[in-house]
Amino acid sequence: MRLTSLRLRLVTVFALVALVAAVSVSGIAYWLNRDAVLTRAQNAALKDFRKSLGDHAGALPEDFTCDDLRGMAAAVANNALNYQVILVDDEGPEPACTAESDPSVFNVEMVPGSLSQAVRERRGNGDVSSDYHMYWQRISREGEPFLISGTEIIDEEDAGPTGYMLTSLGAERDDLNSLAWSLGVATALAVIGSVLLAQAAASTVLRPVQRLSDAARRLGEGKLDTRLEVRGADELAQLARTFNSAAASLEERVKDLSNREAASRRFVADMSHELRTPMTAITAMTEVLEEEVDNLDPMIAPAVQLVVSETRRLNDLVENLMEVTRFDAGTARMVLDDVDVADQVTACIDARAWLDAVQVNAPRGIIARLDPRRLDVILANLIGNALKHGGSPVRVTVREEQGPQGHEMLVEVADRGPGIPEEVLPHVFDRFYKASASRPRSDGSGLGLSIALENAHLHGGDITASNAPGGGAVFTLRLPRNAQLAEPDEEQEQSEAPESATPALSAGPAESATPEGPATTPVSTTSGATETTQAPVTPEAPAVSQGPAGSGERASSTGTAASPGAAAPADEAPVPAEGAGQGRRDGEPGSGAGAEGAGTAVPRARGEREAAVDREEQR
């Protein structure tokens, strides 16, 4: 039982209340009984002593001697209460005389001075209105309680001896001890009973609370259909009804948000798939314009360069959205290979001409099994982000260490910039997040770090962001040395795209690109027209790639153009324009046949998988 639990507090409070009540009652009962017992014993002894003195005082001669006093003391001490007597005469004509019934038990030295003084003062004041006025005092000798009483024995001349009586209170002490023991046992039983009752009461109260706690935990785990059984009409039942109402409202809200999120993801997936085919054609056309920019009017050349730059940025945004939809749909797959991490880092930096701005501390020999393309994407995003927003030079450090899942490979990317504001750190990996809303559009879409993190998660790793003590941001990539492929389900093996992708999309060249290079379906245009048509797909140019999504299948930005007919419904065959599917013939220039013709898409195959994604900007 936890020290802070409500059950323990309830039991403790019950026990303390019972203890205080029992001790109070027992204490009051003990003191009342003690006073009654002692008063009864005291009154009985004093009454008997007074009566005995009265009976024997008359037999005492007028001129009594010490022997007469001793005889009287012995006679008075011979009683049923077994008390001892001392008679003292210091007022007679003879020297003072002391008569003790049993000197070994009671002698004159045992009489307290305060008691003897009180007796003498009464006589000195002449207060003899009451015969045998008793003065008493309780004393303790060697742990034994006694009662001592003293009085003046008044004779006719008011000059009688003084009598003292000693009686033991041991029997009364034993009775009081027995009473105290009984009251202590009763108090303990009362406390134990209160604890048991408190436990039962706490269980009655806390059992519904425990059920509520379990239900809240299940609700937090995502089981939104969790409900409580309502029992009775008390406050706990009202609490259960309130919980059920809140859970139902939460389930409805979450379902609504899930539907909205699913619709949003379907929209992004459909939009990115719809844009991919025309973007491939537009990209190819802009590359043709870029090659001819030197031959264009100097007034037009800057506009062409702007169109080329913005087209590439838009193409990369579409590709990023495609990648994000794969992550959301769970169709992203890895192609694992054993790579030297140092070589991979060097290749990433060299391919992007960052050698002068990046310092690499990567010892060779750290071999990890991972997806080289996805690692390149991660490194390009982290290093590119450091170069863009941090200070140069960027320092890249590679090392290995023992982690919770075995040997891990760590890559730290540190810059010399001002660092990341504390309020921004929790959001650096959020999609479409920018530290400043006023940043220019060319700074990126805000998807790069998010995609890098998703790629790290695919490997079973993670990326963290922090600020170095001396300034600058530090991104730390942790990947297991031996990544494991996730088990694909049957539905995910059949298609790389999410289920929300538009079914009517035809398999155009942009989606049929393989790791060896994009397909080269010939296209042509009608003279003076803007419409382009796609040649019929042949067995040599397969439809949607069945390879692992995200493993190099995305079309290059220099891939072939696709016609609007590529997006025609599945039940409508695209109507080719004149000359469609004929391709370019050697030595036969035409309005849409030559590679140099304006508006013509010129496919450019790539030989290696890395080259297929070489134009991918840092996400």
C-alpha cells in the first residue's frame, strides 16, 4: 500500500479517531474509578480509626502513662483493616511518650512533617469543635502506596494524646492496575476494530474509484469505447454517469477528428499523385528551357531561371508529400544493405559540394545494416539544415556506442549558429513547422526534418535536437547497427501508394520509374497545340512499380512527360493526338519530334539508383 494512497489515509484517519476516542474514554473511566476506589478505602480506614479511638479513649486513665498508651495503641491496632497505630503524648506532666503498635512497620519518623504540623496547629488554634478531626495524606515508600491519618484525642481537659494511623493501599493499587490493563486492551481492540471498519468502508468507497481509474487508463490507451457500470444513485454513481458521458463525447470528437485527418491525408495523397504526372512533364520542359537559356533574350532569361527554380521546388514539394503519404499509410519500405557509415557521410557531402563547409570526423570501419538511400536523405536534411540556418563550418561526428538495444551508430551534426530557441525545440520535427513565419518561401516547405525523423524511425532509431553549451544547434541521429525490416502485410505489398490514392490514375512514366532509371515512353504533340498524349503502355514499361515504396522508385525530376490522358478514368482509353506514339524518327524533324523543339519532353535515363534521387533537395 502506497504511503500516499487514499485508502491508507482513510484507514489512518479512522484509526487515529478511534485511538483518541478510546484513550479519552479509558482515561476518564480510569480516573473516575481510581478516585472512587481510593475514596472508598480511605473513608473506610478513617471511619474505623475514629471509631476505634473513641472506643478506647474512655478506658484511658486520667493520669495515663506510657504503658497505658502502648496498651491503647495495641488495642486500636487490633482491627479488621490491619492498619498500624502510633500514639504520641507530649502535653502531659511526664516527658513525651510515643506508643507504636509495630515499630518495624510504622514509626514516628514515617509521619510527614506537614501532617503533624497540621494536627498541632488545629490544637494550637483551639479548634476542638469536632472530635477526632482527621487529617490524612497519601505517601509512597519503596513503591508501596500508604494512607497516613492523624488526629487529636480530646479528653475532658482538651489535652489528650495525638494518634496516627498507617494503612496500605496495595490492594487498591492492584485493582487499579487491573482496571488500567483492561482499559488498555479495550482501547487496542477498539483501534483494531476501527481499522477493520475503515478498511471495509474504504473498500466500499474506493472500489468504484479504482474501476474509474482503470477505465480512465484504458481510455488513455485509446480504447474509447470504455464505459463504467452505473450502480445506485449516490455521488459515485453520478461520477460514473459523468465519466460515461465524457467518454462518449470524447469518442465522438476523436472519431470526427480521425475522419477529418483521414480526409486530409486522402486529399494530400490524391493531390500529390495528381500533380506528379503533370509536374514530370513541366519539369522536363523547364529543363529544355534551361538548356536554351543562353540563346534566349537577356530580358527573358531571368524569368526562365525563376520558372526553372520554382518548378524544381514545387516538384520537390510534391515528392515530399508523396513520401509523407507513404509514411502515413505505412507503405514505406527499406532496402537494407551493409554500408560503411563514413563512406556514406562522405558521399552525401561530396554529392552536394559541401566539402568546404563541413568538417567530418568519421572513422572508417563502422559498418551498419541500413537503407543507404534513406540514410542519405537523413544526412542531407540534417547537414543542409545546419548549413542553411546555422553557422559554418558544420561539424559531423560519427561514433558507435552501446545502447539499450545493443550497438548503436550515432551521427552528430553541430553548427556554429545561434542555436534553436527553447520554445522552438519541441516543434522542430513537426510537419510544415517554421521557426519564423516571416521566412521566405525558398527556405523550404517544413517537411525535411519530419521526413528525416520518419526515416530514422523506419530503422528503429531516433533523432534528437538540442543546443550545445557553447552555442549552436546539435542534431543527434541514433540508428541500430543492424536494422530490421518490418513485416509487410498483404495489402501493403500490393501497392506502394496509400489506399486513398485515386484509383483512376493510369500508370504513367512518372510512377513506373525503376531504380535503374525512369521509363522512356515516347510522346508527341500536335502542331501548334498544347495537348500531349501518352503512348500506349507496353509490357516492357510496367504499370505502378511493385517495389518497396520509398526505396528509389520515385521519378527523377528529368523524367518523361505525361499527358492529361494519363489521368483519364480507367474505363476510358485516352484518345491519342495525331502522330501519338510514333516517337522521333532519325532525321525527321517535326513539331513534336525533335529533342530541341519547344514544349517537347526529353526523357533522360539514369544508370544507378543513387542518380535517380540525386536531384532531391534537402527535406
